[in-house]
Amino acid sequence: MKPLGQFDRDYADRMTKAMTGAMVEVAHDKATNVALLRNGEIYDALLTIMASILATSKKTDTPRGVRLMAEAMAKSLAKRIARCREEMKGKTMPFEVAEFTTAH
């Protein structure tokens, strides 16, 4: 593991894998052997986790800091969505997506 302050891709990848595994485990219905991934609830949970972590950062101590962090994350999210869509082209996904209107 790299020292704090240095981005560690391996650590990030392990966290992604662990979080994805946890979501599937929580969503798994043993009676039907199906994992129903409820997008709205997952978005809400991930935002709560992110907010909890960001609340400990000095970079988000001010409204301006929160806005700058949100803008940077929005740019990164847009790039990741585009990359994932490109990777999924022509593939059949083992799930369907149901849209939601709002978490609260």
C-alpha cells in the first residue's frame, strides 16, 4: 500500500471490488437466487458514504470547497460513465435497470 497522500490504484480497485461484492450480497434473494440491484437506493447509499468521507476533508470545510469538489467529481463521473458505456457496447448485461425519480 502506498503512503497516505499518494493515490493507490490497487487499493482503489480492491475497494471497488469489495463494495460491488457487498452490494450484490445485500441484493441477493436466496429464495430466487436473483440479485435485484436497486439503483436509486444504491445511489443514495453511495452518496451517504461519500459525504461521510468528504466531511472529514479540509478541502470541503467551506461551501466553495464543497462546490469545487463536487465539480471535480462530476467531471470524473462523466468520464467514467462514458468509458463504462463504451466497454458495455455489444455486451448483454446480466441485469436490467429501473430508473427512479428521487431518493427523498
